[in-house]
Amino acid sequence: MPLERVSKGFKDISMTFQRNPLNGDLIAIKNETCIARSIKNIIFTSPGEKFFDESFGSDVKRSLFESLDDLTASTIESQIRESIRNYEPRVILRSVRAVPDYDSNAFDVILIYDIIGEEVPTQQLQFVLQQTR
């Protein structure tokens, strides 16, 4: 039986690197915000971009140059599920939905997940996956 991780809270620094005016420390983000940013970092990082862990990330960027259809949406959903399962042990993923947006040539992604060890409601994270050159 696998051990379930139990924690009281999570903390990380803000990617803006702004300083707290009162004490000069970097501004921190906590709990739900921290985990949501971690999930987005995993999804938007391509394998090979992270030093010393060549398999970290997901291949969704590569899928964005495929046809904009339900088959590609299904591939993106499975890539996201696999990467979250492998690299974010603090969450239990409930659902992943990628919906083609034909007008914007993008995919609208909705993730629903629970945070392990936190007494917070089920979280929902939405973002857009779009080709960049």
C-alpha cells in the first residue's frame, strides 16, 4: 500500500521576484496558488528543458502543431494526466478537459484536482494552450 503524503501547507517564491517592502524578503505564494503554478510549470515545460531531469515536463507543446480536433485534444489530455501523475504528488487529479477553440486556434484546458493534506475545496485550474513560434 503506497504512503499518502500529508502536509500542513506549501510555500514558494513569486516568479515576479518582487520584494516585500517591510522586510526585503522575496514575496511568497502559498498553498493553492503554489500548487497551481507548479502544475502549469510542469505542463509548459518540455522534456529536456530541465537540467538533471531530462524526462521532466510534458509533450503538449509538440501536440499544439497537430490538427485542431478532438483526437489531438484527447492526446493533450493524456499527456497532461501522465505528467501530473509523475511530477506533482501533492494532488489527486479528478479530471482533465482540453476543448478545441477553432476561432483562436488553441485549446482551452480545464483541470480539476484535490490537494492532498489540505482541507480545501476541490480546485479548478483553467488556461489556454496555443502555438508559439
